[in-house]
Amino acid sequence: MCGRFTLTLNREQLQAAWPQFRLPPMVQPRYNIAPGQPIVAVPNDGTQQATFFLWGLIPAWSPKPRGLINARAETLAAKPSFRAAYRRRRCLILADGFYEWPLGKGEKAPWWFTLQDGRPFALAGLWEMWVAPDGGEIPTCAIITVPANEVVAPVHPRMPAILPAEAYAAWLDPGERTPEELQPLLRPYPAQALRGYPVSPRVNDPRFDDPACLEPYRPAQPRLW
């Protein structure tokens, strides 16, 4: 799964990276984006306008605000929570890195993964507009995950679906798309394009959101005498 990610560039840098999108004015560098928080996404509404979505997709039919942060690419077409959004409500989620935690026993220091060249990238996402009991509308979204590539797999078996720029147009098509058209876009990003290293367990606490989250981490060695 993908339970944390980063978007550490400022608005001007992001706008230069994605001149085709209009970014909201309140974009700030983030080093530990957690579920339930606002994230920057471009919905497939034809406007090319990025906006803030709540991370945690709530299906429109759900009576309770229980957000789903991840959606497995392999089951999108079948899952009731995602199949309508997969066809009609897709988005790009802007990021420049993501965290994964090792499975199994032992110390749970997260790893941060980013592109070798440091460029920001877009994650494949789905969105829904949930109507609260008081009538308020809440835009929500989930990150799609795929099997991990060779760089991420030693840490975790899943990774977020990073879309190449040539896939943006198809993913953001405002019209309905079939799973047969979309599924080929959802595959592990080339391993040679990624790098990763362990970072401080302070990332486990979403209250920490600063550059120190990305400092390389070396666990203390036990004394042998």
C-alpha cells in the first residue's frame, strides 16, 4: 500500500514542471502527507485545474465517511467501491516521493522512494464527491497501487502507480473509458528510474512534516561489550 507521500516543491517549481495544469494558490511543500489530509490532484473534468481532495475515497453511496486510501489496480473493475470511478472519475495526484514500510518483524523504519532525476511525478488516482448528511460536498480520492518493481519490492510488495506523461491525456479523458483501455496504463514504473533509502521512523507520526523526514536513517548498532 501507499500510506504516506511527499510533494516538497513549491508552487512555482510545480507549475514549471506541469505548465499544462493550473495549480491552486495555497500549495505548500509537504514532507509527510498522511491519509485524511488534503492532497493536490487534477480531476478528469476537462478543466486541467488542480485542486485539493481529501485523501481517502468515500464512495458516493456510502452512508459513513470511511475513506479508502488505496485501490489495487488488479481489482478496480470489480470492486463496488471503485468500479464506477475507474470508468468515469479519474485523477492525477501530484507527488515527488512516496514512503513504504518493510513488512514482517523488526524495526519499522520507512523507506522514501523518488525518481533518480528528482523530478516530480503524477500518481494514478480515483475520485468521488461524497455528500455529507448536512448536505456538504466533500471531494475525496484514492491512490491506485500496482505490484512493486525491483527497487521497491525488497521493502514492500506494492507501490503507487506512477503514470508517464504520455498517459496523462487518456487518464484525464472526461469521457467514460473501459477497463480494457485503462488497464495497460497501470503497471510498475521502470525500476531504473527510481531510487530509495531508509528515513527516520519519525515519519510514522504525521505531526512531523519537515525536511528532516527525508534525512537518511541508520539504526543504532547494539554494543557488543
